[in-house]
Amino acid sequence: MAGTTPSGDSASADELTAKAVHKRYEGLVMVRNKAIKGKGAWYWTHLEPMLIPNTDTGLPKAVKLKCSLCDAVFSASNPSRTATEHLKRGTCPNFNSAVKPISSVSPSAAAMVSSPSSPANNNHRKRSSGSAAAGPASSYHVPPLAAVDPSRFVGELAGLLPQQPHLMLSGGKEDLGALAMLEDSVKKLKSPKTSPGPTLSKTQVDSAFDYLADWVYESCGSVSFSCLEHPKFRAFLNQVGLPTVSSREFTGARLDAKFEEAKADSEARIRDAMFFQIASDGWKTKNYGEEKLVNMTVNLPNGTGLYRRAVFVTGSAPSNYAEDVLWETITGICGNVVQQCVGIVADKFTAKALKNLENQNHWMVNLSCQYQGFNSLIKDFSKELPLFSTVTENCLKLANFVNYKSQVRNSFHEYQMQEYGHAWLLRIPFRGFEDFEFGPVYTLMEDTLGSVRALQLVLLDELFKMASIEDPNAREVGDIIRDVGFWNDLEAVHSLVKLVKDMAQEIEIERPLVGQCLPLWDELRAKVKDWRSKFHVAEEGAVEKVIERRFKKNYHPAWSAAYILDPLYLVRDTSGKYLPPFKYLTPEQEKDVDKLITRLVSRDEAHIVLMELMKWRTEGLDPVYARAVQMKQRDPVTGKMRIVNPQSSRLVWETYLSQFKSLGRVAARLIFLHATSRGFKCNWSLWRWVCAHGHSRTALDRAQKLTFIAAHSKLERRDFSSDEDKDAELFNSASVEDDVLNEVFVDTSSV
């Protein structure tokens, strides 16, 4: 028995080693696959991970990297170093072996030949002995290069350069570019007829510039017009056979033509629709007097969004100004037939204006943005919940002490480096933040939670112990860090804010319709109930009271009416019928349904529409049609279950439910309304420039046209993200790839 034990331990060790090696191999393969798709380092195209088996057991014992060009095998501990040593420094005989003579490349390319980043010539970039100490005046001793044959210059330049084993250039390695230009000049004089570059037809050139203009316009200021005259961009155009272009060409007739084309398409779609909704985003501002841009878009029943215009507004504008702007937008679209606009959705700042317009036009349903409502809920929490104020106060005390006490800060940074690999200050909100958004406080809470281990280690530091003896603030901060209740409360507050922020972000992405408002708030109540039981929050009912208060501020009778009329929310009863969910409404909300529906029709139709509503309540919808409307499928991108055809709810009322003449017209106009005004995100850089130059008429006109073209294109593609969001996502994905690779190396470093 004693003799069999070591072999069992050995087998176990081999299996563990094989498991770790295989994990490392899979990580390298994953990183290589991403790199081949253009999302990683260049060298993975030439390096292939491979498993090395144990000759005794057959299990993998190590991971190696094999060069696909020459079949050489290397350690996989540092692929970047392997690429540098084997590929970039010319060790691999098959990597970039076909080096062109300097006369066959452009001057800029010739200069790149001698640059440190050039793989083929990295082994030729050392100076001769003593050159490092010779100072700036010392010349470079350049050995004969594969790209530059010194003997060629003797014949061609008629003795201009003496033949010598080493070419000495007084200007250093950068002289190679000038030398190439000199040789090109000589060759042009000897052979005036040069081979023509790529030639394109006029049609091809015009088509290329049309695509270029579309890209510049749709970037809406992210791409500067002046960049079109950048020397490198002009060199690119010349390389592909296109003539140079002036930035003025893109801000004149071409811009006007693109704008007229987009405007004509937009107006044709609006004329084709029976009714529409105005979405107005940007009224709400953080700072009083701050200049902002309000975007006006048009929502059509088929789910299409169309951009209308942008308006400059300051926080000092009177409340009735919003009413005037909104009504001017409506009349500008449909003239005297204002009944075509059946509603508005806008920021909460315009609540009074929305109410006035709704009272003056009985057919309109004007809503406050749900995205803004959920964000305002976070501000309500920070103002009304003692838990928030207590946690905020303690976080500020802790951050101010750690950031401003140099000895403590140094220890804190030392432990951050030890625990997390990098150091940072706790981000403290600017003075007066309480009057505006909760965002800066939330950032401080995230920093504090992210530094919990480093803060706990600071307590054990001798410098902090000495400071605690003399400084009462140090003792107070120490008590805060030691208090388990503080960390539980901090995590509870952070978790609640994150819960609401995540729901608000989902609202911004999903852009729910008005019928979804009641289910959204019910979902929030359920999540808050789970949150309270998880963190054992002592303030029972306080959070719920804040939510109900905000719900009442945002509530509109259209929420209940759309919820009842939308076939998407029909519920199957015991008899098999699909009936509207009246049982989920409060008695007040049931009354709201009756009042709203009768308001949206003429007085003569009021009693008819109520009779049809009663019939709808008792009969509902045919089960086959109800199931067809509610049919869902999994989104391949997000993995969520989504409605197959969101337009089915409206189309059922307009076709199959033709017996409900009055109620059908109300339902079709009501259930398509959006509950959030969040839409096109404009690039502010262009508009800030326009604002800074005194609202020049020409500048405003061009900015309006540029914004219209960009918004029209993005809304047509249903692209509601900004370029900044996409760039952030790109950088985050790159960092995730690096983290995966590092994790593979760290986990298996002992193999």
C-alpha cells in the first residue's frame, strides 16, 4: 500500500498540471481568434498556440507558440516579447523577407524603413560604438542595408557618393528619406515618363466623394471639416487615385443638396402617416442659465422616428416658451390640420406646457419622459431618505481625510497598489452638488466600495495609528472604517441607486410605449421589495413612499388606458378568453380609463365609445389573434425574449376589430405613443462652437442642416447611441481581452 501512494499523488499532480495547461491553451486560442478578426495584436496571425504532451502519460504538460512562417517553437510565457525577438528583429527568415529597394518606395516609406518600429530593419538601428557619447553632432554609421545598396549610387549619381563599406550620413538615419528623394529626382530626369497611378472614371470619383460626404455629415461634428485638408488625408486620396478636396466644398452646395434630399424623404413619410407624436428632448438642464440644445423628433405609428429640428434654449427661458416652441413645431409640420399630431412626450421641465396644450386640444395625449422620471427618483432618494444623507456624510468625511492628509494618502496609495495594481484618489463632489444631480456622490460611493480592502489596511498602518492619537478626525474616520453597519448601509444605498439607474438605462435603450408604464413601475416596486429584505433596511416603508410620490407626479391616465387597450397585455381567464387586465387597476385608474377615452372622441361619440369599451371588457380578443400579438422570440444579441411584431397591437385594431369603430380609432392613436423622449444624441462640439460665435445666421443654418442629415440617417438605422458610447465600449472590450490574457498567464504561471 505504501508503495502505491506516490504514484497516486503523481497522477493527481499530472492531472492538475494538464488542467491548468489546457486552460492556458484555451485562453491563448481565444485571444488569437479575436486578434485574427482584427480585435487584438498583429503578431497572433503568425503565432499558433500548441500543446506539448508528456511522453509518459500522454497528458499535456506545457503550452508553446509555433511560428507559422518557419515552424520554430517558443515559450508561451510572453507572446509580445516572442514577436519582438523573432519577428520584428528579423530572426524569422520568412517574415517580411522580400524587401524592396529604396528606389521603389516613396520617400515617406523609405524613412519608415529605418524607424525602430519597422520589423524588417530593427536589427540595423544600433549606432556604432561611441556614438551614444558623441552627442548630437555625432553622425550615424549606417551599415549596408538590404533596402539601400551603396554601390548603386556610384553609377547613378556619377560619383556623388563615394563607394565605401559603410554609408555615413551626417544627418543621421533621417537622411535616408532625403536620400530617397534625391534618387527619385535623378530617376525622373533620366526617365521622364513615369508609370501612371490608379485612374478612376468621373462616375467613380463622384460616387467616392458622395460616400465621403455621407460619412462626414452623419458624424455630425465628430469628424472635423478641416481634417479633409490634412496632409495625410490628402496623401491617402492621392494614393487611391482621388483628387484633393476642399472643406468648403462640403459646407456649400453639397451640404444643401444632402439636406434637401433628407428633408424631402422625411416630409413624404409624415404625409403618408395618418397621425404622429412629437418627442422633445433636452429641456431639462443641470445648471440654471446653461445653454442647451432641444431636439424635436417625430414618432410615426409604424415605429419610425424622424428628426425635425433643434432649438437653442437657456435655463432662464420662461415656462410658456416651451409651449410656444412645441406648438410652432406642430403647426410647421401639419399646418392647420393640427389633429394629425395626437400627442407629445417631453422632459419634465415642460410639464405645465404639456398640460396647457392638452387642455386646449382634447385629442392630444402629452406625456412626461419616463427616463427622466426614473432619474428624478434617485434625486428624491438623496433628498428624502435619512439613510442616503448619513452614508453620504460619512463617505465625505472619509474621502476628505484620506485625500488631504499626505501621510495617510501615501499609505492608502501604497495599499491600493498592493491590492489592485494601481492607485487613485477618492473623487469628491464639487461644492454645492446637493442642488443638482446625485451622480458625483454615487461616484464617490463607488470609489469607496472599490477601495474597502486598502482602507482596512490603512487602519493597521503605524502612521495612521500615530495620527489617531493626536487627531480626533483620524479617530472618527477609523471608527467609520471599522463599522460594519457603515459598509452595509453604503452597499445598500449603492445597490438601490444602481437598481434604478439600470432600469433607466434599459428605458433609454428599449424606448417603451405608453402601455408599458404601469408594468415598469410595478417591476420597480418588486425589485425594491427584494432589495429591502436583502439589506434589512430599518426605514420600513420610507423608500416605498418616495416611489409612490414620484409615481403620482409622473402618472398620466393614458398609462391605464393604453394598458387596457393594448392586446399585448390581455390576460387569459378560466373560460379561455383573452380579456383586458382591469383587475390589475385601482378604482381610480379605472375611472381614468373612462375619462380619457371619452375626452379623445367628440361629444356625440362619448356614449358609443363607452359601450364599445364595455364590450371589449367582456369579450376581449379572439384567442388566436391574441396569441399572435403576444408571440415572442429570443433576441440573438441580448438573449431577451422580445415581441415578434410590435406593430401587431395597432394593426389588430385597424383590421380585425373593425366592429369597434370609435374605440378602435382611440386605441390605434393611443397604444403607439412612446413613453420616453430619449432619441438622437447630437454631438455638442459643433453646437458649442456655433454658440460661442454669437449665433451667426450662416453658422446656425449649416449646423441645423448638418444635424438634420446626421439625425435622419441614425434614426433610419435605429441607432440611438453616440460615438462616445461606442468608443467607450470599444476600449472596454479591449481591456477585457487583456484581462483574459493576463488571467490565463497568472493562473498558470507556476506550470
